[in-house]
Amino acid sequence: MSSDWTEFTFKVAHKDLDTVSSVAEMCVSGGIYVEDYSDFEEVVSGFAPDELVSDELLALAKDRQNATVHVYISPEDDPAEALTFITERLRAAGVKFETGENTVREEDWANNWKQYFKPLPVGKRLIVVPTWDDSVPEEYAERTKILMDPGMAFGSGQHETTRLCLEMIEKHLKPGSKVLDVGTGSGILAIGALLLGAEYAAGIDIDPLAVKVSTENAARSGLGDKFKAYCCDLAGDIDGQFELIVANIVADIVLKLIPDTGRLLAKGGKLILSGIITERRGDVEKGLEAAGYRVTDSKELGGWVALAANKMAN
């Protein structure tokens, strides 16, 4: 069977990006990749000096008014059907777009993005670096490295929500804590927590690939004996008590997760949630309140928010 994937691109005005992304995520098996440079200067100034950004990325970031959504269709799926599904719904929504099509070999899709993965300082103590080049600028030499090879699992540290979560973990983690990372992806949050002093971390994900990748990444950092990954749905299939639970998913899934966390969060523990666009912050805060939580801290970056919450006393 051919290992060629089909890539469709949808170039749209920035205001329509959320609509296109939402429609695309409804039908694709291979995931999507978004090029959006509207807040490029703000993001870069917030986490790294100019020399950490490649010339290639600077060239790509010239267009601030438009965004491009890359949609990947696996060899087992019907590209024409997926394209029809997306285009019909975008036209019905009145979204103007330009489309493109490419053929991508699986090994190219898995590796081409690596050129944009640069060392990323996070918070005060960590720096995320790729396994294929773990050198860091001298000014960050004292930071603890998170060695990361996400493969096809979510979580290289570059996304705002991942940085928000790591910063929240650094701020709220108590040494010796047990940590549960829901939707672990590459394992970056669990690994970050362990490097910051957690005793043990469990990562759960519905994707078997994430379980494999996160386990490998933990081993690369010498944390294999402190990390365990499970393939299961949300938190419903795992037991135990955790002093810190972190979930970086999306608002709708976070809302479904919140009721499950009550039985898993140890007394006095902390819940950290992200993957939440700022417009959905109120919905998540209401969900937390309904489940007996009180928001104690929050942080926003690039249109995303992370919330920290404690269980309210009965």
C-alpha cells in the first residue's frame, strides 16, 4: 500500500482561521497544521531573542493578514471526499479561501517540520530542545533541558498553551508530588513536571502513538522509571491520587474532564487546565465552579488561557 499522504492547504483571512480549523478537524485523520503569523513579533519577543529564529521562518512570516491551514489525509482515506466536505462547509459559511494540493510521503511529513524546532526557554528554569540538536545558547546554559522529539504526537513546546502549562507547573508544583497529565501527547508536560521536582508522573492519551512517543521522550531524559503512559479515554480509566493534574486539550474536552478530576485530585491538590481560547474562558470557569473548584491563578498568551484551580472546602 502506498505511504503517500495528501496535503490540502486553505489560505484564508485571519478572521476566518478558527472556522476553517474547526471544519477541517471534523473530517481529517492525519491532523492539521496552521500557519498563522499575525502575532509573530509579539510571540517571538516573548520567548526568545532574534537569533533563535531562522531566516526561513522570518521569510514565511511576512504575511500577517492571512493564515494557511494544512490538512493531511492518510492513504487509507478518500482525499476527494475530505476536500468536498471542507469546501462545501466553508462556502456555506461564506468563507473565502484559496486551496492547494500536494503529495507528501509519510517520512517527509514526519521530519520536515524539524527545521523550525529551535531551543525554547520556558519560565525561569526550563529550556525545550530537540533531541537531534540539544545545544543551547550560552545564556541558557544553566537551564534544565527538556529533550523532545514529538514525532507525530502533539507537543513540541512551541505552542502557547504548552508554554502556559509549563510555566504554571513551575509556579505551582510542590516537590515530591504525583502528577497526572491528561492528553499527554509527546509527554512534555509530565516530563517538565518531573524535571521540576515531581516524584512520579502518569500520562494518559487516547492515541497509542502518544503513549509510545511520550514513553520514549521520558527515557531520553532519564525519567523512564518515574513516568508511565496509559492509552485510555480521558481520566475515566485510571485510578490513584495526584497532587497535580494538568490537561492541555481543548475547552469542550476540558469541560467533560473536570467532573472526573474530583476523585483523582489529592486533598490540597491543584488542577491546571489549558488549550482554552480566551473566548471560552468563562465557560470553563463555570464548569469548574459547578464541580466545586475555585480558580486561583490564570495566565494568558496569544489568545489562549491557562487556569489553575483548587477544590473548595465542603
